Amino acid sequence: MMITNAVLLNIGQKFLKSTLTAPRNLLTGPLGLKGPVENIRDLFAGSLMVFAMFVSFALASESQINNTTSPFNPGTNPPYPYHSNPYSYESLANRNFEGVTLNILVHEKPNMGEPVERHARQFEQLTGAKLILHHVPFGELYPRVLWGLRNHWYDIIFFGSLWLPDTAPYLLPMPDKMLNSAQHKDIIPYHQQIAIWEGKVLQVPIDGDRHFFQYRLDVFQDSKLKALYQQRFGIPLLVPRTWKEVNQVASFFHGKTLVSGEQINGLVEITKKDDLMFSNYIKRAAPYAKHPAVKGGFYFDLETMEPLINTPGFVEALKDFTESQHFYPPGGNEFGLADVNQSFGKGSSVFTDSWDDSFIYAMEKNSPIHNKVSALISPGSREVWNRKTQQWDYFPAINYAPYIAWGWTSAVASSTAYPEASFDFLGFFGNTRNHNSDLLIGRFGVNPFRNSDLNTDFWIKGADWKPEITRAYIATFEQQKAIKNRVFDLRIISAGLYMKALSIGVKRALMGKSSAQQALDDVAHKWRKLNETIGIEKQRRAYRNVVRLEDSIQ
């Protein structure tokens, strides 16, 4: 991106001012420059040499922010020109937010917390604003979001999209400048729909979350292992396509020593109660409990709002989940998202089914399994519970029910004194350069959600992915889009409490403290009580929006 003289003058003046008035400590200068303030002041105070040096450093550092801080060089052909984007580096450098302080609530680092911190520091340097970040673990995020909005603690929140019914009364709608921006129009349609509540766009999409199946491609090409599998099971070694098959193939690989000398684990997945385990379980239950011919609710029967969480499809999925624990790496029964990303990303497990984070982590250039993994949509099931007929139906072609986890999003609090600066930061966070860079750092948790993200050249040329792996990865998006039998997160009032109850029940079953049926019966009981407390009709109105997506009405 070309830095104009006007932009340099604007930033340079800010640099001079901050240099002459800065405290005696280490300064993180504009665009990432660092140096002792006392030395700068002694050598250059009152001199135009400061500005001359800044110009030369700025030209180099502009590329440092966007290129050397990540493995990806965005190149020269973005989906829309940088200079026409109101949230580009060039545009934001002409903004003056000195005296503005923004408080931001965000998840702990690295997942989402790290990229927010990176771009907050850049935004400060460009605009003069001060951004104060409040990092919290996922288990504490839901109550902090609610209390923070109600008590006007935060200007900006990064949070779970399923909490929109609770947060909607406290959020500002997206301004026309952002709605009309090219980067917003580039968003995949169903991610645009997710940001809407009661006709208003209340969320600023920053991430596209879904689950899909990820596996080490190289172990399926090992002739010795293929022969051993054929000998043991009497069938060829193939990538599993159902959850039953996942357990069988994972049991075979678990503990095996590969040609490289490494010992491999069968499967890694999220099992920590307060760290998104509910998402992992919902994904597993989907193909057993989401019958393509049965409409009107996955989590509840929409007509009665009776919980379905303890019906046979959900119970069978929990039994599978419990069995899978035998094939985890050491400590794997208490793994959170970051642990899964590292375990699969470093090649210690054959399988995972999770967000894009772990796949991108594995495909980073310094990963030991770079270009040795591949992807498919999440496993399905040949047996699906039909709650209308109260029996299991057999599907020769496998029933797939992709899980679209709405995931991370962002918003501006209606109580903020600085709405313009707040929306500008969120626009800057997701601008083309930042987004392209963040996509290729697995631990960041920023996943594809724009049409331009599905361009194979982006991954092949920008990240050195093999074409066949890239095609397999992009195909998962297309397949999930084509399959109408999908499952979405439960987005109703106090959804966090429902997911908390679900996590507790599932964890009890995994630990052997309850049978799968007993654990889910208890969850269903708690869900009924929550419905009664909050109001069945109120929850039905909220859940109807989810059912319309589940039943592909929208």
C-alpha cells in the first residue's frame, strides 16, 4: 500500500508530539518502532530530523506490521482496493482520536485475544486513541459480557454470537459506512444473517466458525499401517466417514509408532468443561439427532418447547464421545481449544474435528505436518433417530448434519461515548491486510467468513499449501453450504446457562459419574426449569429464529 505524503505528515506530527511529551520509559512507537524515549528526546527533541527519520522508518515499518509479523504477504490483488476501504491503514492514519479511551472485553490470549491486542496497538499508533483490553477465560466471558453491558463497563465486546438475544438491548446497530463498505459486502451471506437480530445488524462479523473433520494424510499413505489394518479388520484402511468409524480407526492408530519414530495418538478434541466442550458435543450429536425429514427443532420441539437433549440420538452420541477418550493423548480428557490446536497442529494426533484453527495451525510453514493433512466435512451416521416415529432410521448413504458454530463476533455498546472510534476499530480489525494476515495464524482463532477467503490462490500462493489440500479444504465450505440438514448454535435468552448445564451433564458422563442417559435426563430437567423461569413463550419466539435456519427456511 502506498503511503501518501499527507498520511506521513499526519502520522509524523503525532509521532513528534508523542516523542516530546512521552514519559521516561520504553516507547512503542508508531507502526511498531521501539526505542528508549530518553535517547530520542536527547538526540532529536526540537529537530526536524525526528520527522525525517520517522518517514524513512514508516515506509519500512508499514510492511513490518502487515507482513513480517505474520507468515503471509497479502500481495497486490485484494478483492477490493485498499485505498477505497474506510478502515485501511491509510484511511485510519487520517483519523484523529487523541483523548479517546476505549475499553474492550475480549477472550484471553491467544485465541482472539492475541489478534485483538495486536491490532489495538496498531490502531493506537495510527489514530492516537487509547485502547484498554480486558482479557478473560471463556468460562467467565458470558457473565462478564452481561454485567459489563448492563453497567457500562465496555465500549466494545468480542463475544459468542449465540449470546445475541441477551446482548441485543445493549448494542448499537452497524452504521451505514460499515454496511456499505466493500469488506462487509464480501461477507458470506449466512454470516451476514447471523449478525441480524429483529431486523437490525447488531454484530460486526470478524470470524466464520464451523466444525469440520481434519486428519493426518500421511499416515493413510503408510503401506505398513495399511497392511496391518487390513489384517486386523479385514477391510481397507480408509478415512472414516461416520463417528463409529472414527472410533474404530482411532483405536487402530493409537499408540502406533510411525516410520519417523514418533508415537501417534488416535484423536484429540475439546473435553474441558468450561472451554467450548458443549460445541464439540453438539457437533457429535448432530448426525444422530438431526433427521433430514423431521422439522421443527433440534434442541427443543418448537411446538411444546420440550427439550430433546435426552432423546436417543443425543444419548448415542454421548456414548461415542465417552468411548473416544481411550484414544486421546496424555491429559486429553481435560483439553481446551488451545490444547487441541497445539496437539493436532504439531502432529501428535491423527484426527480432530474442530474449528479451522487447528487445521491452519497444522498447515503453518513451520509445522512438522505442513502439507501432510487434509479435510472433510464432519462425520455422519447411518442410523438417525426419528422423533416423529420414535424409531431409528437407517441411511445407506450416511446422514450428514454440519455444525455451523456461530462463534466469535463483536459489537459496540450503546452506552459508549465514542461510537465512531469504536466502529472504526472493529472495521480496522477486519480490514483486508489484517484479516489476511490473521487467517494464517492458527492460534489466533480468526477463520474464513468472506467470499474472498475461499479463493484457492490465497492459500496456495500466500501460504504455500499444496493445491490438492487446498481444494479439499475449500470443498468443506461448499459441501456444508450444499447440505440443507444443518445444525446451528442454540441462540435463545440466557443461552449461556443452557450450555453450562449441558457441559456439566456431558462431563459427568465422560468421567463415569453418570450414564449417558442419566446425564442427559438431568440436563433436560434443568432446561425445562430454565424455560419455565424465563418464559416458555419468550423462548419459543427466540428459538423460532434458529429453527428457520435449521429447517433451511432462511
